[in-house]
Amino acid sequence: MKSLTYPRFYFDGNYEALGGIKSDRQFILARMAHIPPEKQHEISLRYEVIYRSAGPDNRQKANEFLHEIACHYREEKKNYVRSDTEL
């Protein structure tokens, strides 16, 4: 399997029956930008497992998972830059 840079399965929006809800793609890409390239495949697969699981709130859970992971790496990056400038 080719290495993933973002999940293959996510809500792609534009369902008239749901009121034209927007796709999660931009949300996902914005969060994946904070995740190191060597971790993107693993995180993408974990997102897909959550998103494709049974349950009424699987989309929300998958997006919360991705948001939390992205926040972790964003903070890690900030702390690294901060400690690097303090030298």
C-alpha cells in the first residue's frame, strides 16, 4: 500500500439530504499539516478505523482524534522552536 498523507475515507459533504454539509477535507488537511510526515500514514489509518466504525458519532470521534493529535504535534513543534531560540 502506498504511504498515506491523509485518510482515504472521510465525510466528503454535499449531501442535499443533510442540508449541504461541507466536506471534512479542508479540516483534515489543515490538521495533517501539523503531523510529521513519518507519522501521517499511521494517523491516517487510525482515523479511518474510527471513521468507519459503527456508531452515530463516528465522524465526530474521528475528527476529534485528529484534532487532538494535531494539537499535540503543533505544541511539540512550538516547544522545540522555543527551546531552540533560547540557546
